[in-house]
Amino acid sequence: MPATIKASKMKTGCNIMLFLLLTLFFSLPAGAQSRGIKWSIDGNSYFRVEKNEIVQYTLPENLAKTIVTKEQLTPKGSANPLRLSYYTFSSDQQKVLLFTNTKKVWRINTKGDYWVLDLKTGSLTQLGKSLPASSMMFAKFSPDGNAVAYVSNNNIYVEDMATSAIKALTTSGSVTLINGTFDWVYEEEFYCRDGFRWSPDSKSIAFWQIDAGSIKKFYMVNNTDSIYSQLIPIEYPKVGEKPSSCKVGVVSVADAKTTWINIPGEPDQHYIVRLEFIPSTNNLLIQQLNRKQNHSKLFISESTTGNSRLLQEESDEAWVEIYQAGNPYTIDFTNNFIWLSESNSILWASEKDGWRHLYQISLDGKPEKLITKGDYDFIDLKYTDLKGGYVYFLASPDNATQQYLYRTRLNGKGSLELISPAELKGTHDYSFSGNGKYASHTFSNNYTMPAREFITVANHKPLVEKDGILARLDTLKVPQTAEFFKITTQDQVEMDGWMVKPKNFDPSKKYPVVFYVYSEPASANVTDAYGAGQNRLYNGDMAEDGYIYITIDNRGTPVPKGRAWRKSIYRKIGQLNINDQAMAAKEILKWDFVDPERIAVWGWSGGGTATLNLMFQYPEIYKTGIAIAAVGNQLTYDNIYQERFMGLPQENLEDFVNGSPITYAKNLTGNLLYIHGTGDDNVHYQNAEMLVNELIKYNKQFQFMPYPNRTHSISEGEGTSEHLSTLFTNYLRMYCPPGGK
């Protein structure tokens, strides 16, 4: 399950517009460099980038001091300072590792150049001088601060801080043999990017090696940058194809010799999703998932011998959800374990009792302990107070559209305590200082702009009263446009939704409805946060123009309503979620002020897929649809996502067929606008061509807009965003005219 259920992470079928909205308005977690903060090691101050300088704020006075200036960031012989994209400190906070000149790798900028600034001497040194420009990835100080390791061209290097000597720890790296980072599908579906870990003694490095050599290449075609077409190959395992082979090695820094870890199972029939040194030891803790992702195993592995022993395992009839703490769309995201103490136990999230709860798992073989208890879902971990014996986390037992900070006892004997102010109804988030004394608290709801305050955790009081959210609440209010509601279908399924009615709404008139859908397990739409009810593709004001705008979260969406809700969609994507949406729409059509002849639906990625399925499976309801970057045929999508939620096509092909829009294309009767980028590495453009062929076969008339060489976000190229917005708006106004009648 995503690390936050309310702000679910973007992925394949992910809710792109929601993701962009949340990223725009909310401060990112500690460590993120855009709008975010980075806490000091002692927890009594934080850092942030301001005007390309690093400023330290000391608490509780919030006194500012610039510790890295533009002058310090200017290399000798250069007139311009380095442009900061990311930074991190050595363990003694005397050196700063700086990331600059970055380039995008699939989703975020993870390639670039690294420099080290010595805060004592003021020296600024470039790392990896002999390597190609902007080729370095995931540079990290060794725990002792004497070296930096990084990846370049799929090999791992270590550079001595005193001598600047560079040593290659692996030399086998190629396009398809990947050391220390990952292939496309691991990054997209597991958010795995940084693929190596320093040992606590700084003498070795554990790393993933991905062998994608047997993965078939999918070729995208670039027809715009040359008079001759260019093929763009990508190792992309389609559903039903074997995964990349994966193994774990531990390489010695001294002699570059690698010990391979022995983990049971065929390396191309399982995934390694977590890998970390156990603190203060040279042993590893490794999480393995089987190919169907319904069986998780934890192994303790010896880095010197490669031997492994099973620590814990867990199965689910559907899939085992992987909890990921943090924001996976920041460069410093690593899907690490959550250590409760130096080495003897971890916090573990599981849905085994029907709710997502936290457990304590001992590495010493002691019985596991349930920490969070009750009929509610743990959403996201915020802080573990080992001294005080508390765990702080996000949850929302009473309203699945909101989230609040709670705490309970680490010994599993405590009750659930609400920490967030009860009078602030909506969506809260927190970033705790390392000592747990302070936290950055953010809040918004659909009628309150996002705001942040720094608080003392013990009493949840702002450090400066006048800067507190409650003190500023009146200035943060905006007109409430979204109405939250619940709707129950004839199948007795109750779903949350929000609705924006037209301005100057007249209940005696009938208005058109535009449904915004996503509906798959990767994302939820109905969130009580700022921006709810907005359509950022629409060029204008939908409420002003006279539309009713609605979104509904069906079963299977990742909201805190228990395991049964979320896992009900297993092997039923394209069926259960589509039926829920259509049955909810049928109830809405009974409302006196809804015009049943003007019903539109739109969505992006998984939402585009849902749009096609709704148009084709329920043409009597949906008269107009706009589908963007949709999966037209489930058999074209990647194996990790599709097999997790649908099983293997070799075993249940009919589920893939029955859930794919292409199966029902012959039923189209309404107005369809279909949009896809030809350079989409995620949902391939072949989906569009397959579906277009099917529509042509049955003489179904529609409008189609391919965006040349654009990716899944359809954001590249001059004028693209404006063109897409204009296209969307004009089509909607033409075929689903606004206004009351």
C-alpha cells in the first residue's frame, strides 16, 4: 500500500493530476529539496535551500544562519555557483555532498554531477572527474566519512576523500546488467532506484544486481527529431513474461571482491524489494517477494559467507502490500526497514488481521507483537519514540477522506490517542525532528489553503503562537466548493465522493455531470485536502460554466477502509471497479437536477482505462468520454503491476480479457476523445493503436489525438500543455454542453 493512503503515489495507472496537485501544494517530507526541509542530526534545527543557498534554522527561536553561500558553491575558475538539486551531510555534518547538473531517469532526476564542500576548510571538490558528465547516481558518504560511493553507467565506484582516488567495485555493468540501481520496471512499480548500501563499518557495500538481458525490448519510435525514424529500445517485461533476474552481492572496498548472497528460489521468479545491513553488524536483512507478490519472506544473510536463514514469512490470498515510508518521488527515497532498536527488531506493516497494522518483529526469534490494535488502518509512520515508548503515525478511523496524527504505546498495550488538533478537520501530515522534540506540521482541507507550522510535539503547540495554523485559520479560508457525500449502490456498496455544483445552482434545472475517475489500486481521488474539486485540464471554471463535477472512490482504491475493501479488486480490475462506478452513477442519475443526456467521464492512465471501460460497458449511462494515456489491453502492461493485482495470464487469461477495454470497444455509442503520447514508456502507444484498430473494425466513429514523442505525462514540448487543455475543454463543451436547462 502506498506510504500515505490519502496522497497515494503516482505510478502506472496512477492519478497524475492528483499527484501534481498534491506535489504543488504540500511540503515534501524531510530531505526533499523542493519546498521541503532537512532536519539536523541532533534534531534541534533544520535546513532548507533558499535562493540556491543552504540556510540553517535553529529551534525553538527559528534563528536563521546561512551555512552554504553562493560563493562557497562557486568552483575555482567559474563565474557561476553550482545549481543545487539535492544535498546531504556527512555524519559529523562537516562536509556537504552536493548534487547538480541533473538529468531525468524515467520519472525523476537521478543522474548528475556530485561535489563535496568541506565546511571547515571551504574547499569545493568535484567527484568522479574521470567519469562522463551527469552520469553519477546516488552518491553517499561512507559512515566514517572517509569515502563516497556512487553508481555510473551501471557500475559501483568508491572515491577516497583524502586522495580523490577512484576505484571501480564492479566492472560488469552494461545496459542490461545493472549494478547498484534498477531497470525500468523495478523503479516504476517498487520505487527502487538507489540500489546499494554501505556497511556500518564502511568496509563493504551490499548491492542489487539486475540482469535484464533476457527481457524483451519494446521499441518506441521517434519520428520527430530526424528525417529518418529512430528506434528507442526499453527492457520492458510485459505481463506474463518472466521478471529480470535479481541477486544480491556484498563487495569489499579494499579488494573489490564480491560475495554473492544465497537466497532460495529461482532469481527470475522472485523480487528483492528491500535490502539493508542490520545496524552494528555485517549481516543483511532482505525481503523477497515471489513473482505473484502474494508471499513475502524475510531473510537474515551473512555478508561474509552468503548464507541465509528465514526469519519471517507472510502470505495473502490476493497480494502482500509493501509499506513504503516517505515520498518515492524524491531522490533520497529508499525503501528501508524501520528499526526499533540497534539491531534486534523492526516495525512491520501487515494486513493479516483484516486491517493494516504495525507489528514488532524480533530478529532474535521472539514472537511478533501487534502494536496498533483496532478496526482501523495504519496509514503512515511518522516517528518512533523509543525512550518514551510511543509510536506516532497517521490514521483516520472515522473518515476515509482525511488523515490525522495518532500515537499508541510501542508495547502494544496502549489505546489510540489523537494528537492532531480535533478542531482541524481534514488532511494532516508531519515531519519529525530526529529527537522527536519538534515537528513540521502541515494541514489543509477542501476549504483551507495548505499551511505549515513548527510545533513542540509534547503539547502540539506552535513554536511561535502567531505563526500557528489555528491563529492564521481565518486568513487561510477559501470558499468551499466541493461537497463530500456518500452514495450506496443497489449492491449495498457505500462509497465516498465529492461534488462541485455550478455557481448560482438552481435545483429546478438539470445540469450536465462530468465524472473524474481513476478507480485502480494505485490511487484514490476523494481526499479532503486543498484542491479537491478542481479540474486542472479544464481551461476555465467548470462551476462558472455550469457543470456538476464528481469523483467517487470505488472498492479496490487504497483508502483506509480495511483489507477486504482494498483486496476485493484482485483479478477484477476492469470489472468490479467499473461496476461500482457505473452503479454509483445510476444512483446519481436519479437526482432531480442531473441531466441524464449530458453525462461525461474522463481520466488519465488508469483513469483513462476506466473511462474507456465505462464508455464501452455502460454506453447507456456515459454519453461522452475523454481517455488519456489509457491501458486499452491489460496484456500490454508490465508484469509487476499487472501480476500483483491480476495474477498470471497463463493461469487466468479470462480475467485480463474481461477487464480490458478492447474487449468491449464494439459497444461504443457515445462521443469519445482518445489521447496518447507516442513516446509513452509506461503505457505504451501500442495500446492506442490496438484499440483504434478495434474501433475501426466495428465502424465506431471517434476522435483521436496522438502527441508525438510525448511521455506518459504528455508534458514535453513547446505548447503541449496549453494544447492539451484546449483540446480537452473544447471537446467537453461541444459534446457535453454546460449549463442548466
